[in-house]
Amino acid sequence: MSKSNNVYKDAYNRCLRLLDETRSLPSEPELGTLLGVSRTTVRTILARMEETGLIAWNKRAKTVLREPRPDDFFPEEETDTLAEIIERSFMRRLLAGGAEAGMQINELELAREIGVGTTSVREFLIRFSRFGLIEKRRNSHWVLKGFTRAFALELTEIREMFELRSAAAFAALPPDSVVWADLDGLEDQHRLLASQIATRFNEFSELDERFHRLIHRASHNRFIVDFYDVIAMIFHYHYQWNKAQERERNEVAIGEHLAYIEALKSRDLGKVEAACRKHLKSARQTLLTSIPESRPPQRS
């Protein structure tokens, strides 16, 4: 999946949301500035909108003909940034491979698998290496490392601090913010997964990551958002080490997410904090349970 294609799809979705606010779109240069894309991309967007009957495009005049429907939007997973594409692909590889400490990671193989340049993959791996989770070896090789119980406790403490702040910021967002539509979409996906939990319980990890990332983005704090990348990787791949009662754990977590979503929609900060703390307490216990007691501490 190319970066340029994702940029186009993301810009297209954002332009769709503009249709709800106006009956006539601005000029191509203004749209390019507003969306942060080239004039060529703007023209591609306008051509697709004309083709699907969203607008009438006659030279400078771009008249809105109808409101966008849900099926007009590109799926969220197709609008990720390059960094998000690499991270999501890396996570899927870990989860599919039953990642354990000592797992070998090759930059070239990972880049080919994802379809991106090795430089982007290397930058991604270096970012995680700061926390001692992976270690550089010779010839573009890395090794996945485990971590101690004490490290996990410190991590959960920081996670709670960050997420409580992000959740409060989320609840304070204006009603017309696009995040509420994103939250509605995630709620629908949670309910669908809950109804098919018997056969799809192993799909929860990715949905969990998307839900918490949406909450953290509301903080508008680059350090919180960046640190969540590390949190997501640790929590999700360590869950895989303990397969006992995986379906039951995920079913409980889905219920906690739905209660969390309901609290966010209520905008009641007391309810939001209670739902957030309850869910993070369960996640903390699941993480600690997943760490084998016999694993020796890693060298610094």
C-alpha cells in the first residue's frame, strides 16, 4: 500500500466532511491548503466526488448535490499514515507469529512484506529500541526482548496517567467533532465482534489498539500519542503469551469498552474516569498474568 494512495484517501475522507458544512466547495488552491495536499490530488478528489454524484463540478463552480453517506468514505485502515501502516503491519506479524523474547526481526524482510522502504522500517524499530524492547544486531537484524514485572508495573502506572487525561479531553470535545463519528463506528464494530465472539475473539487486539489510539489522539499531545505506540505493542504481544481463557478475557474487555464508550458519550467526567479506571485495572491484571514468573530479568 503506497503512502501517496493513503494520503489521497485520507484527504478525500476529510473533504467529504466539508460537504456537511457548505453547499459550495472553495477553489482548488484553497482546498489544497485546507487539506494539505497538492492540486493534482485535489483534482483527483473532485473527479471522484463528481463521478459518485456528490458534487456538480463546472470549472470553478463546485456545487454540493447531496450529503455523504457512510459508504462514500474509505475505510479507516486505508487512510493510515506511513508510520501507522508500518506499526500495524509489525503488530500483526507479532500477533500472528506468537511473539516471544528472542524472536528475530529482519529489516529487509519486514520492509518487503509491508511494501515500504527499509529506511522507514529502520526508523520505526529505532524508536522502539529506546525502551529496551528490541535490540539491534548485525546485518539489519533485530531481536525482540522480554521485560520484567517491575517494568510492566511502571508502564501501567504511566498508561493510567496518560489515558485519564486523554479521556477527559475526549469527553470535552464539541459535538460536531469528527471523533464522535469515529467513536460510533468503533462502537458498532465492538457490538458486531461481541455477537461473533466464539469464532472471532482473536481479532480483539487490533480493535482494542484502534479504540485506545482514538482516545489518546484527543489529548493533542505528541508525547502521549507517541508513547502509546510503545504501550500498544507491549500490551498486545504479551497478551499472546498466555492463551488461557483468551476468549473470556476478550469478551469481558469488549463489555468494558462498550461501558467506556457510553461514559464518553455521556460527557460526565465522573463516569468517564470510573469506566477508564475499571478497564485499565483489568488490562493491568491481564498483562501481569501474561508474564511468566520464571523469566529472568533482561540486561540493561
